[in-house]
Amino acid sequence: MHHEGQAMSDTIFSKIIRREIPAEIVYENDEVLAFRDLNPQAPVHVLFIPKRPLATLNDATASDAELLGHLLLATADYAKREGFAEQGYRTVINCNEDGGQTVFHLHVHLLAGRRLHWPPG
């Protein structure tokens, strides 16, 4: 494991997982935790994070395939549970600076509740 792993355990997301700082948690299972984004870009804006930290998508290896699957399945499960799966939603993973990643703990943004345009801006 390289350096990021060490520092990463102290991201804001790790603190949310450890319940050290509050977040509006809306979904949780053994592998994944989800909470509302504090700066929502849509009526529904939830972040899904793996409980086992991974800095970026670039850091994922074949051994993380199951973890990545859990992340996407949890997102779809939440969408179905909340009743907007049929209507539609968007999932986004940002990677590194130009991709708009600001917290270096891999996360999936789930956006729903309005018509989302592409490209986004």
C-alpha cells in the first residue's frame, strides 16, 4: 500500500464512517455507507462510499472488483427503494483534480429528482 493509504484514513469520509463527524446517513450495509451531500446539485444528491477506503478509481485493482460492484449495486438499490429508479438518475465518479475529485476516498454521486442535462455545464 502506498502513502495515500495512510493519510486517507483521515479523510472527512473516514470520519463519517467512524461516526466521528455527523452526516445524514441514508443507506448502509456491510460494505457501503451513503449520506446526503452537503452541497446538493439536485433534489436528491447522495454520496456512496466503500467502508474500506480507496483513494481514487485509479487506485482500484482487480481485487477491488467486488467492492466496486457493491458500490454500484448499493446505489441502484437505494434508487429503487426511494422510488426514483424507474424515472431515472445519474451516477458519477470523479477522479483526481481535473475530474473534480476533492475528497480522496472513492465515492459515487447519485443525483436524482430532476431532469439532468448532459453535458452538465
